[in-house]
Amino acid sequence: MSRINTNIPSIISQQNLMRSSKELSLRFERLSTGLKINRGADDPAGLIISERIKSDIQGVNTGIKNSERASSVISTTEAALNEVSDLLNSIKSLIVEAANTGGNSVEERQANQLQIDSAIDTITRISNTASFGGLKLLNGALDYNLSSVKTSAITKVQVNNASLVNASSLQVTVDVVTSAQRAGLYYNPGTTNPGRLLSAMTIEVRGSIGTQVLQFPQSAPLSSVVAAVNNITAFTGVTASLINATAASGITFNSSGYGSDQMVSVQRIGGPAGSGDSFTQNLYKLNNNADPTTLGSPANWALTDLARATNDTGQDVAALVNGSLANGRGLRLPVNSSSFGAEILLNRDFAIRPAAANSVFYVTGGGALFQLGQNVTALQQSNVGVPSMAATRLGGTLVNGVLQYLSSVKTGQGNSISESLARGDFTAASEILDRSIDEVSTLRGRLGAFERNVLQTNVRSLQSAFENLTASNSQIRDADFAAETSALSRAQILSSAGTNVLGLANQQSQQVLQLLG
């Protein structure tokens, strides 16, 4: 049947030619852009996941740059700390040299003090000037800000890391669960000759520093024993005192410091063995962490609180810090967790009383926050605190119950060479220098561990993630040129064939004229 008003073959040819043209345009677009997905209509689901992966790739790439910049900051800080460490070591050697008073003159000691002053001033200058891109590194700008620290409970706090994400402050609660104790022995003189030794004897006193031997005549007053032990404290690390300030109550022998590295040993040498040695038989140590302040007079000593002994060791403090158990060393309490890390020096009165009320303070800001991942979350951030290295903040050491710093070693201060020489004791200056060296070396080690174990591993991890995410995105979004060129050839052929067929379809209507003769 032949019709001329409606050319069905032409319509069919037009539709197929249109499809072929769209297919041809699609292949040209993909080959020109190199992308399989150029708009949402190409692959809606593929576009969604591809855009998410692109976001992750950008975040990972930025995380790599952040980590590398953080590594540069740490390296610059560590270089400055290395100079501080060298200066502290030189000051230490000058202090040790000055203590050799029998081998150097007044002028030499004065020259040493000048060098010490210059070195301390240089340490403070480094603290004030060390910077990275305008960011001060060692002047305390990267340290944490604290509030409500009660000195009656906490002598010093150095916060190493604290997470303040979604919070203006972090509450820190310290609850002592195991008391810090000095090593201690208790001598009960008995009632035969109260306040005096029953016989002549030689006593060996041994502590964490060393051992000394003392000799006493018969009926020597216990006050003279106390005085003799205290005169050699610098050689033994053992102090003595009368119980209840009364000779008849006996003697307490204590280590000068707190902690498990402290010890006291008091023994009679050459005396009668066994029960005949009344001195040894009347020496006791505390049992079951008993409180020595509750013992009272020897007549009231309970066997459940005391055990016969000639030696004892101290005990380290232990506390719950925000619910996590922290085992200390002496009065120092190291805390290490992902949300809070610090070293807390407890006050003696607080550290020896587990029944005391908790101590609470707050971290209100500060510190150095490093964004290391592609998402801004606490899990992908690291916090580091870098304290001030100024001489007035470095080397905090308890000297006669007072916290003293490196600045006290300068001319005119309490631990200078002249002042130490006047006391005949350079121990305090030496301990402050040792503590300063420890603080700097510990900070260097902590920053080095952060760079090696956090930053460097984070960069390697992110680089691997960047590689895999990029490959995944390419698999979803990039065009396969082999497949696209093949499809292009097919579309070109179909388009050409469609054009020819459409021409033939249009010519079919003209054949109707032959019917009209």
C-alpha cells in the first residue's frame, strides 16, 4: 500500500538517525574530556560516589600537606631544643667544676658564674625567639592554659596533650588511691631505760644514696642518735626524728624522698645475735600501708600496723586521673591517654592521704592542634603541648619544700655558685640542672616520637589512601578510550547509514508518481 501524506519509513529513519547522532555526540564528549561521567544523567549513582571520593581525595591530600608542615614545625622546635640541651650540659659541667673548691680559685669560680649567667640568658633568648613562620615555638605560646590548680594538692602540672574538641575546657580530676610513702623504720626504746640506748653499739645506716657507720656509747640519748643520723643525711639519704618530739617515744628513720626507689636500712653491727639484740628486736616497719601519723606512742603500737624489720622501701603514689589509673614515681604522676597526657607533681600532704578529697583543675585552651586527616574530628587530630623553655620555667625542683627553677642558679640567686659555696652544698644546683636536662631531653624525645610514630606514619598512610582513592575514582569516572573509540566507530557507521536510509525513505514517496502514468 503506498501513501504520500505520512512517510512512516522516513519517521523511523529519523528516530534511528537521532539516536545515532546522540550516541556519536556522547562518544565525542567522553573522548574529548577523558571522563565517562560528565553529568548526572550519564550515571547518577556513579556520580554520587565519585564526588564523595573526590572530596576524600582533597581531604587526604590536605592531610598530607598538614602532616608535612607539622613535621617541619617539630623539626624546627627540636633544633632549638638541641641548642638548649647543649647549653644546659655546659652549665652542668661548670657547676661540677665550681664544686671542686679545693682545686680552683675564687676568680675561676667567678668566671664560671659569668659563663653560667650568659648561658642561662641565651636559653631564655632562644625560648623567646625560636619561631616557625611567625609561630612562637618555645615561649609558652604552644603550652596549655590551666585554671583552678590548688597548690595545696598539686605543686606543678605540665600538660603534654589534651583534647578540647567541642568543649571550651577539660576538667581533670585527681583521686589518690595509693599513698606515696617514704621508706621508714621505727625504733621503740622500751621502758627499761627510756630515751637512751641500752648498751654501747655500732649502727650501720644505709639509704638510697649510700652507707655510713655510727658508733654510740652506752646510755647514749636517742636525741644524739637523731643528730648523728641527720649529720650524714647527704651521704645516706636517711633522716631521723624523735617520735612525738619525745625521746621516750622512740625514733623514726625515714628516707629523704618518696617512692619505690627510696630505702632505709638500720642494723646493729657486731651486737648479740637473736633475741639478745634489743636494738634490732625493737625496729619496726609499717604494714598494710598504715598511716604513721596514727601510731601514737610505742605503748599503743598495734602489731597489725607494724612488723619487725631492719629495712624498708618507699612507695610510689597511684591515682585515678579522669577515671584512668596512673602509677607514679615518688610524688610525680605521669598520665598518658589519647584525651589527656601530663606529668603532675603532687603536694606531699595530698599524695600521702588517699582519703583526702579529690583535686580538680581545668585545661582551658592552648596547646598545638594538628589536623592530620581528611575529616575534622577528634580521631583525626593530635594535640601537643610545648612548654616555655625560659629559665624561670625550666627545671622546677623541690628544694626544702620550695619549687625552684634554673633562674635560681644565676648570680645573686639562692643556688648560684657563691650561695651554694656559702652553704657548702651544691646539691640543689646540681639537681635543678639534672631536672632541666631531663625536661628538655624528655620533650625532645616526646616530639621525636610524635614526628616518627604519628606524623611520618600518617603521611605514609595518607599517601596509600590517596593512591587507592584516586584509582577507585578513575575506575568509576574515567573513560576507557579503547571502548569509547570502538563505540565511536560504531556510532559513526550507524549515523552515516542512517543518513543514507533517510534519503532513500524520502525518495520512496516520489515513486507514487509512476502510478499516475
